[in-house]
Amino acid sequence: MDALPIRLRPLEEADFTDAYLGWFRDAEVTRFLDARNITRADAVQHLLGGRDGARWHLFAVCRTDTGVHVGNLKIGPIHHRHGTSDLVTVIGDRTVWGRGVARAAIREGIALAFGRFGIRKLSASIDSRNTGSIKAYCAAGFTEEARLKDQFLELTDGGPVLSDKVFVGCWNPDWQPPAGY
């Protein structure tokens, strides 16, 4: 199946609707996220915090057919000295899960990070149980670089569940060291 067409646009305060905040109250969406039960004020603070010093850039992932905002993409924190950054995605609208939206958003994020922000290398860290994210990142051009064994702990009714932290990376093929480097 072809990926559902998406586009990225800068995330705005107007995007922090009740539906948006609902993503972060949805246990399935937030299962592998640290951000849970955020308020509108939390979202605004995070958005504005990235703009100060261009530490990170937040984008809305929107369907091109309907314009509906279905997720977010974050480039950052950017380590300008090293030319590196994280690339983080969350697809909050579960109705588009499994339709290639994350993969398409990651590809668009790679193009932005390398083209607009001059990033040399992108990274992401993923809970090994989040196989959908690992597949999306790898299908978009990332490769697995490392694993930290038993890095995550989830307490369940059946007892503790441990999982690995998977690191993936993507290199800018056009990056050249600065003159005199």
C-alpha cells in the first residue's frame, strides 16, 4: 500500500486543540513516550522553548488530502557545534497508523534537517517493543547503530517487563566539513 500523502508545516499554538491534547492522554499513543497528560500551557512552553536559540524545530504532520493534523515531528535538540540532532516523531491520530505516515514524515524531516538546517547526522532512540517505529525509521533511511540492553522498565500486572533502547542514525550524504577543518 502506498503511504498516505503528508506534508510538514511549522507547528503553531492554534494546533493545540482538545483533539491534540487527547493524543497525550491516550495510553496507546503515549505507551513509548515520556510526554503524557500535557496541558495546552505545556505544549506552548515546549513550542516557544525551541524557538529560543533555535534549539529545536517542531512541525505538524498533516494529511495532504484533508489538511488534518495527525502528528508531530521534532528536529532537535540540535547540537550546532557537532552538526547533530535527534529526529522525533509521534503520530497521534491512530486512524492513520499503519498507512506509512510516520515513514513519510521521517523522510520529510530528513530532507528538512539536512537541507534547511545543515545537520550532519540525525539520531533517534526507540524502545525495542516499538517495532512500528523502528521499521518506519529504517524504511525512511536510518540504520540501527546500537542497543542498550534492558534500558526500559514497564511495570505491569504480570510483573516487570524490560526492553532494550535501540539507537538508529542517518547521515547526510552531502555534508562537507567546513573549510580549514
